[in-house]
Amino acid sequence: MSQIKESASFIATKLTGDKPALGLILGSGLGVLADEIENPVVIPYGDIPHFPQSTVAGHKGQLVIGQLEGKQVIAMQGRFHYYEGYRMEQVTFPVRVMKEIGVEKLIVTNAAGGINESFNPGDLMLIQDHINMMGDNPLIGPNEEEMGPRFPDMSQAYNRELITHAEKCAEKLHLNVQKGVYVGNTGPSYETGAEISMLRTLGGDAVGMSTVPEVIVANHAGLKVLGISCISNMAAGILDQPLSHHEVIETTEKVKQDFLAFVKEIVRSLP
């Protein structure tokens, strides 16, 4: 808790306006949204006490704080992953810091592989729920009641009111947005065809290597969460072609205008 407070205090010294009540975590190739923030205060992760460092292509590794569609926001332009060798508490540390700063709602985005065969690369998917296949949980260990309850409820891990709000925004923009269940795996290897077949049987619609730990901690901290996946490729065994991170970045680049318009409308019309 002392580290969280130290990081939050450092960030607070950089704020020039109101404290942000909305947080954004921007996944692979989706950091372009942070470039839309007006009057930005940019803080490299390396400057923030106790913050890890992004090591993955497509993750700039900085906080951007400012105005987006009239709302004061704090955005992570690049996140941390379990597969980078970080502990779960390090992966989720920025969520704790956002809560300490005053964030109440969190929009989490990612690039994901499509498991649902009715999806197409470039689709945007609202996350209705998730399956944790990481074999770990960021809440394991002693619980500090100041941070949240010992046994947090996850029955509405992704806030239903925010999902409904996002659906209305998609309708207004004439965007065909999917809905589904996100599966979180550790990575960094992509799944085998047999693993994808298993995940489909379990009820997964998309798969990725992030998001789940952050959402668990956000719920523990009492934040309302909206999750959006960009279906960057079809998962192994569907199209019978090799998978690559280059393809992920390429697809997110193609869909970025729809992604930008969608998230900006969601933020603009939030009550």
C-alpha cells in the first residue's frame, strides 16, 4: 500500500487539472487512442516510483493524462504482461494506483485471437465475461482490507450498465460490434489448434494474454469495468495459417478508425 501511495502521489504532482475519474488500459496496437488526448501530461513509466517497464512491441510504456471528449482521463499507453516475467501484483499495480488517484471506471482494451468462427479479423468485441486460464490470481496472498474484500464477487466482472451503454454507442455509429467471453492465457506462445478447440468447448469467444488479472484487481478495488477486444486474427486451427505479432499490429492499424470512434463516443456520452 505504501508503494501504491508513493506512485499515486508522484503522479498527482504532475496533474494540471481535475483528478481523472476514468482510466484506460490500451493494448497491443491500440495505444493510438492516447494520441487523441488533449492537453496531455505524458509520464514515462520509468519515471514513476515502483512502476514496471513495458517490453513488448506496440506498447509505448507511458501514462497520458488529459482531456478526452470532455472527460479527464488517465491512459496507460502500453501494459504489463505476466509472460514478461512480472509477478501478478506488478502486472496489476497500475490499476491499484489509478484507484488511489480517484479513478472510478476503467476501460480495458486488448488485441485478441478469435475463437468464435463467426468472428472476423478486425471485429470489435465487447467482453461480457472472462475465463481465467492463467493458473494464477493477483489476489493470492494476504489481503489488505483497505484495498478490497478477501473474496470479491466476480458475477458482474464487466459492468452490465457500461456494456449496454457501449452497445448504444455502437448502434449510433452503425458499428457491428460482437459480444463474447474472453479467455486469458499466460502466453507468450500462441495456442495450439487443440487448445483452441478446448477453449471453444469451454465457452470462449476470444483469447489473449492480458486483461484478466487487471479486471480481477479492478473488481477487488470496486471499479466499474468495460472491456473491448480487437479481434486481430483468427486463433490457431481456424484458417490453417501461422500466427504472428506482426499480424496483430497490422490488423489493429486497419481497424483503428472504428476503434477510435467507438471508444471516443463511449467516453463522450458517459454520464
